[in-house]
Amino acid sequence: MARRTHPATIAVVVAMAFAAVDSRPSAAVEARSAAAVRSAWQPSPTSLPIWSLERLRQPPATQPAAEAAVDGVQAIWIDALPFRGKPTKAFAYFGMPAQPAEVNEKFPGVVLVHGGGGTAFADWVKMWTARGYAAIAVDLEGQIPTRDTTGKAWIRTDTLGHPWGGGPARHGNAFGDCFDRPFQEQWPYHAVADTMLAFSFLAARPEVDPARRSPRRSGSTPRCRSPT
């Protein structure tokens, strides 16, 4: 079967469900004084710490993740940034197309990023590998894609008994930690870092061509440019 020509080799697909989410600030937020917003955890943007892009562009170390193994994909732990002085790993599913690449051709790749309340989903990886992509779906909230005993929440990495933990989860109105935690302890800081590490892992695979990168759209979801 002839493989489809892919215009972009490495793309980041953001699969986020923003249904019924209003991005405008609430009246309560608007009513906060400037002093309340500019808390000790929210210095001027020019003084905020930034990600070490040199670190995030390096392919991370990985190891098998038996806790949520699924047939047809690889379950892995990705070495991530420390959180509150403790090492962390991000859970991910990774897969390659079943059909070998043609001679002198490498696979395109896609990083699958979940939305609020989601996690890494093996079915996403299988869908994209069936289309001829190398694919990785990474969890961004310090958890694994297995429900806890309540059946309502994902199991937290911190509860698995490993010497490492997971990154932070969202709290408050998704970005509540922006008001009460240092920047490097906030969920967006770690979510962005984990996405970039997943990208670096995929781009370093010998079967994947990292030379061409572009935004890609998934349905009506917003676009996200791949890290460069």
C-alpha cells in the first residue's frame, strides 16, 4: 500500500476540549487589586525564570512503564524537570507505523497533547500510527491513564511507590497556581516542558525525520507550533 505524502514531518497536535470555557476573566478576577495579582509569586514578566531550552532540546532518558501497558504501543516514562526538589517522570505512549518506511524515507511524527481532565491516550497513538506517523501522547498532569478506586480520577504518579514523582496537576480554575506558587512549581511550566521533552524524544528517533516542522490542526482545536 502506498504511503501518503506528509507535508510536515514533525507536528504538534493539540487535542483540547474547551467546550463551554470562557477565556474572559471573571468579575471576581477583574475586581482583584493590582497588589493582589502582583503577589510574591508573580514578579514582573521580565524577571520570571525561563525554561532551559538547551536542556529541553536534548532527548530525555526513558524507561518502560509497566503500570499502564497497552498492546500495540509502548508505555514509557520520560525523565522530566524536578518539582519541589524531587525528580519527576512524565508518562507517555509511543508508537511507530506497522509498515516499514520506504527506502531513504523517514516517518513524519506527531506529538499528541491532551486537554484539561485528559491524560496520555493509547488510542490517539494508534490512530496516528495507522495514518503513517510516528506518534507520542504524553501526560501533562503527573498521572497515568488508569482510573483510581473511585473510577473518577486518574492515578497520581506520586502514589506508585517510585523514587520519582510526577509533575503538578492543575488546580483552581486551571491556572490557580499562578497566584500562589512560584513559577517553576506551576502546572503550565511543567506542562510546556513535558511537551517539549516528548518532542525531543520523538525527533531524536532514527526512524523520524525532524527536519520539517509546522503547526497542524486537529478538528476545531487551536494550533500549536512545534518547539524550535
